[in-house]
Amino acid sequence: MSEVLSDSAFFGVLISISAYGLGFLLKKKFKLAIFNPLLISIIITVAALLLLNIDYDAYNEGAEYLNWFLTPATVALAVPLYEQLSLLRKNFAAIILGIVSGVLTSLVCVFLMALAFGLSHTEYVTMLPKSITTAIGMGVSEELGGYVTISVAVIVITGVLGNVIAPFICKLFRIKNPVAKGIAIGTSSHAVGTTKAMEMGEVEGAMSSLSIAVSGILTVGGASIFAQFI
Amino acid sequence: MKYVKQFGIILAISFVGEILNAVVPLPIPASIYGLVILLILLCTGVVRLSAVGSASKLLIEIMPLMFIPAGVGLLKSWDVLRPIFLPVAVITVVSTVAVMAVSGRVTQAVINRSTKRDGEDDE
């Protein structure tokens, strides 16, 4: 049975999509942030693989087709950004200051806590690109000599976490302006967070998309400077 | 044909992004080059919004699904993650909350200040 499932090109994607749909229904019914469709679908898919004794690589043979769409989908983020271009022009200074302060906060936070936990240089540089999009973060980690696999894991965890907690954090810190919400989400939790920002609204989504690119590029420079501190 | 043509344009831009990623010695991925290229093409009017709009909306709508395999992949990296799990978890949670709060509050504060100033100018 598990061999049939492992060999199937569609089973992996099917279970991921069904779990996502279920997560969406749960969220609609209970209106709780913890019923985050992405989080639910990851948990259900992991549980299904473990229960049915299916290897991750076998699952990924089908699921990697989902991954294939990621580059064109990120390119497509230019469309909502273009639609909000006048808002970007109007709030240009605020947006740039917001993203720069977020990138600095990330680097300083990782630096201080790495000191507190006594992390090695390699562990420290592994954590530096945690808030930026996977493709840029992997490159940064590799360049600085970090553990690339752990960087990727931390980046994914950060994205899912940001996606789940964004509505709560915006409320807690009274971030009400839609431009500010989008910048906050994109700068802290890259593309995975951006999908939540898209749900919140067009402005939030566009600003979050912009933050992925700007914070990613700023972190390339910032992380190489911060890497020398430990 | 609408989706075929629109998707073709987006793929062509993704491809140019891949070439730039291979040629330029910076750790910037194809997707980010592509995003910037499409934005420039839209701003300069070379590509019209109607030429990529529908396919883009579709791609963005299904985007959360594309992160599921990466999330499930944590299953595989658990063995390397386990020895340093505690510091990694604390750093991840604290810095994610801090970055979200700081970047959001700073953006909002600057916007509020400039709208207040604009308001005074009007008077």
C-alpha cells in the first residue's frame, strides 16, 4: 500500500492541497489564528507521511512540482506592487525607514542572542539570514560559511511563524495602517508571511511583496558586516 | 489562449532572471530579478497590466501551497536541528516578533508624522 502511495506522482500534492483546504475550513469555522491553513497542512502532511511510512524524498518527487511554481509566483508579485505604485511613491520614506529598521533589528537581535547563548561563529552566521526569502538566505548562509540546511529550516519556521502570528502582533502593537502592516509582515517573514498579507488586503500584500525584495538585498550587505562580530 | 500567453510572459521573465542569477556574482535569486524586471516593464508600459494580470492573480492565490513541501521538509532537517533546537527556537521567535513590531511601528510613525504635517500645510 505504502509503495503505491510512494510511487504516485499525485498523492503528495493531493494530500498537501486537501490538508490546506481543511485548514481553510477550520479557520473559517473557528476564526482562530492557530487554525492557519499553511500550518495545518504542514502538520497533516507530516503526520500522514509518518503514519503511512512514506519517505520524504518519495513525497517530494510529486510535491516538488509545487516548488517549481515559486519563481514565477514571486515574479507575479510585481503586479500587486505595480497596482499600489502611487501609495509606494507617497510613503517612500516611511517604507524605506521601516524596512531598514526591521533588517537592523533582525541582525542585532540574532547577534545579541547568539552572544547570550554562546553560539559558535558557524551557528551564528547560520541564523543571520533567518528573516529573508529562502533563495537569498541560502546564498547568504553559504557565503558566510553557515549550515545551509539549518538556515533553510529556520527561514521556513520564521515564515510560517510570521504567517500565523501576524494578525495578533499587528493588534498587540497597534499597527493599524495597511502600508505599515504589509512592511511589518514582509520584512519579518518574507514570502510565506506575504501570503497572509495578501489575505489581509491588496495594500498589505503589495507592501509585503516589496519588503521581500528590499529586505533581502539589504540583508546580503548587512549580514556580511554582522558576520565579523562573533 | 489568455492564460497561455500571460503565463508565457511570466516564464520568459523568470528565465531572464535565471540568466542574471547565473551571470551576476551576487546571491540574488532569479525570482527577485524577475520581480524587478516585471515591475520595470509594467512601469515603462512595455508590458501592460492586462497582459499578465489574470495569470499573476492565479499564481499569487495558489502561492501558499508552494510552501508546504518546504515546511514538510523540516521533517528531514530535524536531525541536524535537534542539538541546537532551544537557542534556535528562542532566537527565531523573539527576533520574528521584534522585527515585525519595529518595522511596522517605524513605518506607521513616519506615515503619521507626514500626514499630520500635510494636514498643517493645508490649513
